[in-house]
Amino acid sequence: MQYDIKDKNLSKAGKKRIEWASNRMPVLELVRNRFSKEKPFKGLSIGACLHVTTETAVLALTLKEAGARVSLCASNPLSTQDDVAASLVFDYGIEVFSIRQEDTKTYYKHIESVLSFKPQITLDDGADLVSTIHKRKQTYLPWGGTEETTTGVIRLRALEKEGRLLYPIIAVNDAFTKHLFDNRYGTGQSTIDGILRATNKLISGTVFVVCGYGFCGRGIAMRAKGSGANVVVVETDPLKALEAVMDGYRVLSMKKAAAIGDIFVTATGDVSVIRKEHFILMKDKAILANSGHFNVEIDLKSLDKLAVKKREVKPFVTEYLIKSPGHPSLPLRTLRRRTLSVAKCQATRSQGKRLYVLGEGRLVNLACAEGHPAEVMDMSFANQALSCEYIAKNYDKLKKKVFSVPQAIDQKVAGLKLKAMNIDIDALTKEQKKYLSSWQEGT
Amino acid sequence: MQYDIKDKNLSKAGKKRIEWASNRMPVLELVRNRFSKEKPFKGLSIGACLHVTTETAVLALTLKEAGARVSLCASNPLSTQDDVAASLVFDYGIEVFSIRQEDTKTYYKHIESVLSFKPQITLDDGADLVSTIHKRKQTYLPWGGTEETTTGVIRLRALEKEGRLLYPIIAVNDAFTKHLFDNRYGTGQSTIDGILRATNKLISGTVFVVCGYGFCGRGIAMRAKGSGANVVVVETDPLKALEAVMDGYRVLSMKKAAAIGDIFVTATGDVSVIRKEHFILMKDKAILANSGHFNVEIDLKSLDKLAVKKREVKPFVTEYLIKSPGHPSLPLRTLRRRTLSVAKCQATRSQGKRLYVLGEGRLVNLACAEGHPAEVMDMSFANQALSCEYIAKNYDKLKKKVFSVPQAIDQKVAGLKLKAMNIDIDALTKEQKKYLSSWQEGT
Amino acid sequence: MQYDIKDKNLSKAGKKRIEWASNRMPVLELVRNRFSKEKPFKGLSIGACLHVTTETAVLALTLKEAGARVSLCASNPLSTQDDVAASLVFDYGIEVFSIRQEDTKTYYKHIESVLSFKPQITLDDGADLVSTIHKRKQTYLPWGGTEETTTGVIRLRALEKEGRLLYPIIAVNDAFTKHLFDNRYGTGQSTIDGILRATNKLISGTVFVVCGYGFCGRGIAMRAKGSGANVVVVETDPLKALEAVMDGYRVLSMKKAAAIGDIFVTATGDVSVIRKEHFILMKDKAILANSGHFNVEIDLKSLDKLAVKKREVKPFVTEYLIKSPGHPSLPLRTLRRRTLSVAKCQATRSQGKRLYVLGEGRLVNLACAEGHPAEVMDMSFANQALSCEYIAKNYDKLKKKVFSVPQAIDQKVAGLKLKAMNIDIDALTKEQKKYLSSWQEGT
Amino acid sequence: MQYDIKDKNLSKAGKKRIEWASNRMPVLELVRNRFSKEKPFKGLSIGACLHVTTETAVLALTLKEAGARVSLCASNPLSTQDDVAASLVFDYGIEVFSIRQEDTKTYYKHIESVLSFKPQITLDDGADLVSTIHKRKQTYLPWGGTEETTTGVIRLRALEKEGRLLYPIIAVNDAFTKHLFDNRYGTGQSTIDGILRATNKLISGTVFVVCGYGFCGRGIAMRAKGSGANVVVVETDPLKALEAVMDGYRVLSMKKAAAIGDIFVTATGDVSVIRKEHFILMKDKAILANSGHFNVEIDLKSLDKLAVKKREVKPFVTEYLIKSPGHPSLPLRTLRRRTLSVAKCQATRSQGKRLYVLGEGRLVNLACAEGHPAEVMDMSFANQALSCEYIAKNYDKLKKKVFSVPQAIDQKVAGLKLKAMNIDIDALTKEQKKYLSSWQEGT
């Protein structure tokens, strides 16, 4: 058995935490129960590039109980929970290649390790595994794959548009029971959670700037508002901007937002959303975090260049001391001092301010907290497991395209979740069904 | 010039109110401005079956300034604002056939009046005009039409599915700038408004039951919650039910909801959502209203049968006195009395309770208030006007199908609305556009 | 029997509406039930200066059933519901002196009519009756009185402070079951209701400025936010300003707020809160309303002077056309025109804008809607009735001071309300009571 | 120098975290700045029994810079941050006696250590220090003291009522800038924070039961609602119960709540709020936490007795396996197993369920997270520091009573906070001041 993990001694804590997550994933449990009897992946190799968290562990075990050989690498250098990785290897026999805070080279080496098992089915979160396959010399091709995120789906559709997609992918992200819940309620809660664990800052009364009003951004804005913040939304799409206005938020250009924000969170899927022209406008002690998939939304390179000094002031909180003044305007030499004496607000030739970046600009919910709660991953990963089963059964009929999750799977996941929550809903009556399919009854 | 309206003397008040609405519809104003120069409907007849409100008046005038002969009838027997109808005829030369509280026979006679002008383009709100065309002997066919509502689109897709749709229809309802805004923010606000005007009831602290969690239902639930209610949602679709749960609402079966609700609102597009088995479970003084398109969602026929007595206690508030007891349980003879003496809570052989139905079970926002605010109809009707223009220019290429609003129109409407609200948003930078269309940049 | 009302023929509609309110006032009903047996006011004259609404009618009848001769005048020239006044006189034998839109002279003449009955107990809403007594030559003095509002209590405490209060007053406003509920949930809902009935404006997406963050202001802000507005608060008290910030609102100076608001509501109890320096900064089409007791919060005199033209565009909506430009900047001559043609945005020598004042700057919930819902007045007026009883029983022991409502009354009202809503709460256990009164049990 | 702490090597991390907190406490910084010049506590001994957190550290340093000798012990056995204790001793020379998870005996020994310095001024959080003084033989008495919490104030008022209070206490808790902010926004946020760090549970869609609707309970309910929960409130006071109803929450008896809750939080200040009769009704996997001062609100003794098995499943999460069945009903032997296999739902003779208690039933925000954010403690502790100064200056005039914070201090703290947040508010104009003090201007 192969693996590359941080520390095998962490497995005990990992096992407990996996159990905790498992107990909060009833839909996936029902799927696992059936899979363990039907063994739909018997003899197959499945390779997954996902955040190595407790919930992913439960998915991996589900695939294994279904008969697959499962190998797993990280989909982000900073999201691995090392105790979970250890438990997966030593308690459950999953081949894991993933170490928290690994460098980029190791990150891609681990992807190659997973590919060395020639998986028939790939699972991706951000499309790094599938794009690695597309970039290297093709020695083999999987039957099909799944993709978990908005960002990954955008990348794959770009590939598809260029006519270069080499094997079929199911866009799990596009399932209603995924993006309506995971991206909104999951990212919403866990982003605030990550900020609080990193800073313990009072959200109430802050100006909280959310960049991007897709499902993730909507979730973050909703929870920031629910925490008492005054939320500002930055958007480039007029439809989403208008929706944010109607939801009661201020919508501003990034420059105007930069000058007033206390906390900034990016969730756009795009690059350099907050950049030099914005850093120099910010207030002293502004906090910057990212909830988009890649660490490119905050332009850290130009922030590094601006900085006079940079240091870690708390775990996963980096302070950048920069010259451009904020409010209140403080002398640089005061800001350099590390004491509790009062910072004098007086003009000197070198005024400066402090900006704080959380989790190195990577997904703040995974870098500074534990990622999405098990209860939402339950649905996302039930979709994943059932989509993998769909590929295993239908791969020979699928074209090299990006597919949606079959609607029946989506509905089924929702129904099982309600059942697990002990919530009964009515069915349509015969009369009601008939009425809906008729066009003749009017006023 | 032909018309059939209530009272020409109401025109003065109507004119003022149309002006008020017009001043709150800046996007439609920009469209009207261009149309008045380009005259895209020169020589055409346009027939509209819409709620005859101030906002519809502004749309009708926009079509007229664009060169069309416009005729208008009501899309609901109880939604016509008679002063608006009068002003349209006498101040603006629109041929209107519509009288508030007209009976069903007159309602359909008025539809025939509009069809007598052989409109090349039809506008519908609920599909009564287009279905009339489909039911009668075809002497002529329009070039194309538009449909405003979820309900109408469902009917038209049923027609399309049967292969019987006779001319192309653009589903304006499906535009983002329509259903995301009109159905949610419009219906949300105006439904609460209708209930308040009819009852002046404190919403805070009530158990408020919303049947249906589509865009209308979501809007109603959101505003009821925002008014301090404890909201219960009834749904048959597991996806929507689950979304309601995650939004913090209680989701119950209709029977369980019936027993605890203070106020009930239906917005499902389906029939007999609240029926005999539910009425008998309700509490004394429960209030029932409908915000779905047709007056079929509350089964008034069976309520009539249940009732010992029925009377109008306030304008558009009908009291049904029924035998089945509620909480508190009161003797029927006490409930019949019309005094201010204390209602004694004592067991007699004839216990009873009172249920109140608003606006005869018709759209409560139009029956008891003024319908959607002009600010949302601004977008819906800009979509209507631009879709009509699209038909006028492309009718010879369109198949007999239900079409979506072209995305460019949708985006344009949103952009114009933001501009009118003086809200600036950023554009994507070159670097950002490039990033979004690339699949190669990963971790 | 004496009276001065608008039209006796309105009594039928009034009676129905009083009955409707009565059915929603269960606590007052329980009080009325007891009073009708015990007759605590037998032989007494009670004079009330209150908003003549359906709820006040139920209070007046309660006092009458308790044995009193009741006379009633208005506490605001614009809040009388003429149908209610008619029914009170002709159906129930209450002596009413009150006509909607009466002038100030008549207003005070009606107060004198009530005083002509030499009431032993007075009820006030804004302290106009009690201050009239204090200003005129004292020919007699009541035993005691009650006051309903924050504004009235402020006036009475000023009197008390000057040592000139002539008879004891119970500040009903200060009861928890009054100001926590009536001022917050009542004013919150009915203020939005008044604005909607007057304007049918979409609240969602507007910048909604609330001046004053007392209990009324908090309620208005809460409901505006719940309606989708972006709420701005203006305060002069740092404690309240800070609370508004922590509640997620923007807190701005009046000048900054003036420049960005779409809707303004005052609820401060003070004078000239919005004045010339603010009007000139406002945007075109801004809407101004007042929810404070007196019509002095918006400085209408200076607005009148600023105006080039003034007209009523809808019932209780006055348009002021003023020269100072707003956004967008429009030529005055365009704004004067009453057509639907496009308003051209071009610079001319006479740029102008339109401001809209609702209900002549008087209480917008009473001028444009029906005032507080019966459900909250139920508690306020139960406090009133029980406080009157307290005066009748204890007047000879009371000093000439402003008193609080006895706590037992307050608790009782809350308990009865919960019971009427069928909500059970636990009592403290013996162990819990003991624990609370002990200081010895620590860590 | 004396001290008793966990580990001096933790001081480096503690120092950084204290600096972080200090940077978020601008009001206290202004106070510290003045104190360091004026030295109001020169030569005095100050003894504090507070949660040993970063914010308390900043307060201790403020008192020290003002000239005092400061000694500090914990006000809760589980709230000490050992790194902060170490830094206070070795970087700042404060005498600290406090170790996280110390037993009760050590806890009281540490209080005695502080008292050995014979402090002239005492600071308390829960009144354990002051009650220790009252219980032991009095060898000396402090000049005065302060108390931070609702619970402590209740204990002290009980002492005062018995006529046994030995020295004057200022109830800092009762300052508006304390309880309105700290108890509501602080406890609200940090309670959710504690639950998330312990469980990573999705709050959205849960039934979240809040016991107690005082300022803490209101804050918790508000934030739980803002996190998407369906909130249920349990109260014994009819006024607070009614307020909860009007705020849109369900109000239930504890028994009814017990049967449906997913998460329970107590914040009542009373004992045995959740007890055996409630545990047996709960659902499988229910989570219990406490945010009241003492660990008596959840009756852990009777839960211990009920339990078949008890283990720690995550840090500060204790699982109690009990026989009484919940939903779904599961065989005990399945629940004992620690695997990921599906838990079969079948009837056996020994059905059971799991309950989870967070942080041993102690303050969940301190046991499982970092306590209140610095931004709210800024105000609470500015009140503390200024109240201590008030005692130092006025102790000889103060009676042995429980005093409120002088209003001037309260107002000043609010004003400084607004200034620190860069928020300008208007002052009353002369005309407005005059109007407020006049009773003569009416309608």
C-alpha cells in the first residue's frame, strides 16, 4: 500500500472526527448501505482530488465499500486535515497522498501518484486532476469523471468549448442539491467560521465587503448580514448586481468599497479581484480573506511588493505593513513597535497602515476552519457517489462532454435528506397533477 | 373608437396615478423614448390581456408611441383599476374592455373584443387570451405573443407538449429580470400589502403559512418573516421543501399547517391546495388569501358548502361561519351575534368558528391592494416591450414554440435599471476575462 | 346627547370595522368582561383625547360598560376615522367631537367640548388635553389621567420638572407591554403600511432613512430592513447611534443621509429634524414621511418657501417642485409638464427636482393607513383601562406626579395576551426560585 | 513576584494574541493613555477575578499603567487561556493565579491568592471573589468593587436585600454600553462560534432552542436566526416570552422544546433549566450547550446517572449514551459500535440515543472558543476601568450598596466608541433642545 501523509500518529484523532462527520451524513449513509450490498465499483480504480477533510473521508469509504480501490490527493495545498489523512490510510486502507501546507511541486507530484493507479473514474474539486491529464502525454484515459466546483466547471466548459475535452465529466456542482445548498449555506457559514477562528473579530457593526454575488457570495452576504454586518457587494454582472441591490445590500465599485471596508471576502472565481489600486485605498487594520477556489483573487504578489514588513501575528493571519496611509493615519515607526502603549496619531514623513490576509489567500473556510459542515457535504457527496455509479453503468454511451447530474438523482438526494430530517411533505393529488398538465382551465 | 369601461368620470384620478407610475419606470421610459423615434410597430395591431393597472397603462402607451394600435382587456375579473381604464380611453386613446368585478361571461366577451382587432402580437398574463384563440375556430393567427406569468407558461408548455401550439410565444416570465424580481420582490411586498389593507392585522407573532416555495412563495415568505411572522412553508417538491428548511422555515404537510396557521397564502399555480380537509382543522379567525394566478387554489366551493353563514365584514373580506370547532371553541350562536359583548367559551351542541377569505380568493395583491410596485413592473414590462419588438422583427423565422427572452434583452434591462438607480458597477478587466476563458491555470 | 362628527350615515361601515377590531383585542375583552360586572367607573365622567380609530372605539366601549359617561375628541387633526366616530355616537352612545382634517381651531374647540363634561379621569395621546387644562383658567381639576405616547410623557415630565403638574398622570407609554410592543411592532408595521398605501413604492433596494432610533425608530428600521431596504439611521444620542451600528445599519449625519435617501421617516419627538439645509441636498423624487407624534419633525414651512410649485398628486401625497437640483438633474419646465413623454436630462438655467411629502407630515400610519393593528392596541389599551381603574381606586393617595404603570398590571397584560394566543410557558420551579434569591452558590 | 500558571513557555503566543486584542480595543486604549499620565491607582492594590483572556489582559495592563499592583485569578475553571496567563506574568509583571481546567479546590485557592494582596478594589465576573470575602472571616475589607455579569449582579442584590453587603459595588453589567452590547452582540456571536468550533455543525435548517430571552438569550436567538436556524425560545417571564413571540420565534414549554430541538443553549442564570424530564424526550444526536455564567443550567448530574456510557468524541464534546429512545430509534449495541457501517433502525429491547454536551456545560463561548470579541469587551472594560477610577476617587462617600455605572461614564464610552469607528453623529440644535424641554407646544 502506498501513501504520503504527515504523521501516522494522528490517526486516532482523525478516526473520531470521521465518525463524527459520518453521523451527520445520513443520505450518504443510505447510499453506502446500498453500495455495500451491490458493489457497483467492483474491480474499479477511482482517483479523487478533493479537500482531504472528514466529509471526503466518508465519501472515500463509501466508494471503497462499493468495491473500488480508492486513491486520494488534495485539491488545495492548505486544506488537508492531516489527522484525517492518517486515519484513512491506517484505519481504512485508502491510499492518500496529501500533506497540509505542501508546496506546489509536491501538490502536483501527489496528483501524479493518484494517476499512477490509472483510475477509471476521477473526482475533481477545481479540475486540477483532470487538467493534469489533459496537459500530460495521454497514456490512458478514464471512463469518466465528476467535478465538484463552479470554478472547475468553468475550466471544463472552456476545455469543451475548445473541443479538447478528452472524456465525459458530470458537473456535480450544477446539481440543485449541490450548488443551492453547499455553495450557499455551506460556504456562507464556513466562511464566517474561518474568519472568526482566525480573528475572533466582532462582525456586528463592521462594513463587510463581499466580492461576487454567485451562490457562494450570496451565502456569505446572507450570513454576514445575519451576524450584524453592514454588507457591501461588488459585482460585474448587472443581473447579480441588481439582485444584490434588491436584497438590501449596497452595491459599489471595488474602489469605493476598498475605502470603507473592515472585512473583505472574495468569491468570484476570477483573478486579481482585489489588487494594488485597492490596497492603497484601504483603512488601517482591514482584513482580507478569500472563499473562491484558487488563491488568485487577492493579488498577493503586488501586496508583497507594497509591504514594508510582513509577519504572522496569529496562526494563518499575516500582517502586511504598508506605507500608504489609512484611517486613522499612523506613523510607521509606531506600527512597527510591538507594545501595548498607545499608538500616537501624528503626522510623520512615513505614515502607514496594517492589512491582514487570512490563510494566505486560500479558501478561508478550509485554511482557518474545517470546511463545509458534514450536513451539506452529505448532499454534495451523495450526488458524487451516485454520479460515479452513473458513470460506471453508462460510460460507454457518454460523449466527451460536460453533463449535468441526472434530475432523478438530484430529486432523490433531496427526498432522502428530508426523510433523514424527519420532515414529511405532501404529494400532489391526482386532481392537482391533472390540472398542471392541462392548458384549458383558465379564469 | 371602441371601449367598455366602468365610468369615464374616473379618468382624472387615473391620469394622475398613471403619471405617478410612469415616473417610477425609468427603464421602460428609455425604451419608450427610442420607440417613439423608431416606431417599430408602425401599422401593427397589438392586443393585450393584462391586469389593467397603472403600470400596464404605461406599457400600453409605450406600445402606442411605437406606432401600434393597442387594445386591452383584463387578465383577471377583480384586478382592473377602473380609473386607469377610463384615463387610457379618454386621455390616451387606447381601446380598453375591462370593468372591475365583471362576471366570467363579460370577462371572455372582453377578450373577444380585443381579438376582434386581429392583433399581430398578443400579450398575455395567465394565457387566457392565447388559450381563447386556441379554443375557438381559427379565422386568423397572430404572428407571435408574449406571456407574463409562471402559470401561463405552464399552460403554454402543456399546449406545446401536445404539439398544438399555433404560434410562437416568448415566455417573458422566464427572463431573469422578470421572475427573479417581479415574482419575488414584487409579489412578496404586494401580497403583504394586500393582506394589510384588507385586515390591518399585526403580522408580527402570527403563524404565517405559505403554500408553494417557488419565486412568488419565496418572496412572500421572506417578507412575512421580515414582518415578524413565524413562517411555515408547505411544498410538494422535495428540492423546494429542503430549500425552505435551510432558509430557517418550518416545513409541514398542509394538514399540520392547517391546524396552527393564523394567515394562509397560496402561491402554487395548482388547484385545491387548501380544501375541506384543511378548513375543518383550522383555528377560529384564520385568514386565507391567494397570490397564485387563478382563484382555484383555495377550494371555495367546498368552503361555501361547509358554511352555516357567509357575509362581507369589510371590503373584500368574507367571513365564513362554519360548524367545525377551532381554537378557542365557541358556541355558534355567540358567533352569529354582532355585538361587542364577550364571546363566552362554553360547550354547546353547536360549536363553530370563523374563517376569513380575502378578495374572493383572487390575487390578493390586486384585489385588495394595487398590485406590484411600478419599480418592478418597470423591468417586467421593459422585457415585454422589447420582446414584442423582437417578434415584430423576427416573426417570420420563429417556430411554433415557447421561447425564452433573448439573453441580450435580459442583460440590457438589468444594466439600464442599475443606471437609472445611479449604481455603478465595475467591468471585468482584460486579465479577468482571459482568466475566465482559460482552463490551464490551476493551483 | 352632544357630538360633532362628519356624517352619521357612515356609522354602518364603522360598526363593522369596530367589530373587526374588537375580535382582535382579546385582552381588552377580558377586561371589559370583568368591568361590565364590577362597574368600577359607575357615575364617573371620563374624557379621552385619542386617535379616533376602531381600537379606540373598543377602549371607549370598555370604559362605558364599566359605568362611565365617556366623551372623546381627536388627538390629531388627520387621524380620525369618520365612520368610527359615527358608529360610536349612533350605535353606542359615546359623545364624540372629531372630524378628519379639521383645522386647529376646531381641534381645540373639540378638546374644550370634552372638558365641558368635567371628566374625573382624562386619557391623552400627546398631552394636548392635559396641557389645555394647564393653560386655561382652572375651574376644576380631574382626579388623574393617563398618557399614551413618548412625546406626551416628555411634555408631562417637563411640566413636572417645572413643579407645575396639577394632577397625577400614569405614563402608560412606559409600560413594557406598551412601548416594547406598540412603539416597535405597531409603529414599525403601520409606518411601512402607510407609505405603501400612499405610494405603492417598492421598498426593496431603496435607501431608507430613519431619523431617531428609539422604540418607534427601531421598529421602523427593522420593518424597512425586513422589506428589503438599505436602511440608514440618523441619531443624536451616542448610545442609540452605537446600537444602530451594531444592528448592521449605516449611521450618518442628517446631511449625508439627505443626499442619498429615497425614503425618509422621522420618529424623534423633536422639531425640524429635516429642514431646508437637507431638502436642498435631496435626490429627485425623494419621499418624506413622519411617524412622530406632531407634524413638526419635517420643517414644512421652509419647504413651502423653497417650492416653485406644490400640488397633490395622489391622495395624501403632496409634490413640492423645488429649484435646487437633485439626481438626475432635470429642467424645471420638464418637471412641470404632466405627460408621459420622456424627461430630458439636459442642463438649463432652471434645474429642479420633486420632493413628496406624505400625509401633510402628520403621523403617516394614521394619515395614510389605519394606524396600529388591533393586536398591539389590545395591550396598550388594556393598560389604559386598568390604569384608569387604578386611578379610580387610588386617586386620593396619588401625588401630583408622573407615575409608571404598576408592574403587576404590566405582567398581567402580558400573561393574558399569551393565553389569548394559546401559548403556554413554564413557571419557575421551587428550586429555581430559591437559587435566584441566593448569593451563596457559586462555582 | 507570585503566580500559579500552566506553562511559562506559552508566553510568546500569548503576547501576540494580547497585542491583537489590544489593537481592537480603541476606547480602552484612550483610557489607558490618560491613566498612564494621571496614575489614578498609584499605590493601590487591585484584585480581579475575571476570565483570563486576551481582553482581560488588556484591562489588567490598563490598571497597571495607572499605577496599581494587579493580581488576577480566573472567574471560571474552564475559561483561562494559558498562553495569556503566561505572557501577563513574564512579559508584563501581573500576578496571575489561574490554570485552565483547574479543579474547584484550586479555583478557590487562587481566589485566596488574590485576596492575600488585600486589594482596595475588586473586580468580579460572577461574584465569586466578593462572595468569598463575605463567607470568610473578615480580616479586611476592600474600598469598593465592580461586577461584570447579570448573574453576579443578581447575587449581589440578594446580598444587599439581606442587608449583608459589606462594601460598595458598581454593577458594570447594568451600563447600557455593557449589557446592551456585550450580552447581546458579544454573547450572540461567541456562542455560535463556540458551537461551530466544537461541532462544525450546519446551523441552517436546525431547530435551535434558546432557554432564556434576556439580553444574552436575545443575542443568541438573533444570531442563530441569522445563521438560518429555526429558533424556539423557552421563557418563564411572560413579558420576555411575548417579546420572543413578536420577534417571530416559536415560544414553547421546555418539554415541548425538548422533543424537537437539534441544538439547545441555556442563558437564564438559573439552575436545572434542562433536566432529566427533558433529556428523556430528546432526539438522537441532540447537542446541549450553556452560555449562562455557571455550569448549573444543564443538570449534568442527572444526565450522568441516565447515561449507559459517556466518552469524549471531540475536544470539549462529551457523548452521553442513554437508554431512552430518540428519533430515529436505534439499538444501543449499534450506538456503541465505532464504525462507519450503517446504523440499522430496528427494534431491540435496548433502544437508545446519543446526547452531546459541549464544554462540560460551562460557558460555551469560553470553553470552546475565545470568548467575546475584543471589540465588545472594549466597551465593557472601559466601563470597568472608569468605574474603578470612580471608586478610587469616591470610595469614602459610597454606601454599602449596589450602584449603577454613572450615566456620564456610559455616554462617554459610547461617544468614544463611535469616534474610534469614525462615525459622526449630529448634535441637537438649540431649537431642538428647547423644544424637548417645553410642554407648551402641541398640535
